[in-house]
Amino acid sequence: MKQSNWQTTTGSILVLGGLTASTAGMIMVLGQGNTGDQLLAWGAVTALVGTPILTIGLINRHRANRISFSNEPIPIQTHVGNMPRSVP
């Protein structure tokens, strides 16, 4: 769970930062000429690098939640009565 939180946070920061930089670069290119070319390119690269990290983090979070909420059997005797046979 700790690793998925790190990956999700890092991926989100990279994707949102890349999209913000790309948008700013696009505005600069459209308004001034070629002054925002590098900002546009680096923003796009950053967003593309952050996308797989974010995706892997979300997959790992799903796996960790599925593992942590699965029921585990309790070793109790059969004549105990109305007790549950497993707990999360």
C-alpha cells in the first residue's frame, strides 16, 4: 500500500505538472512565436513519463486493497456455534 501511494502521488504530480507546462508552452507558442517550444516539449515528455507510473500505482493500490480485505480462516472448533469461520 505504501508503494502504491508513492507511485500514485508521483504519477499524479508528473502528469499534472506536464500538462500544465504543455499548456503554458502552447499558450506561449501561439502568442509569442517559438519561445515556448522547449516548455511544450518537456511538458509533453513529463506527462508521458508520469502516465505509466500513475497507472501502475493505481493497479498496485487495487491489488493491495484486494489482498488486505480478503477473508482469512479462523482455526476454531466446529462445535463453537454461531461464530464466523473467517475474518477480513
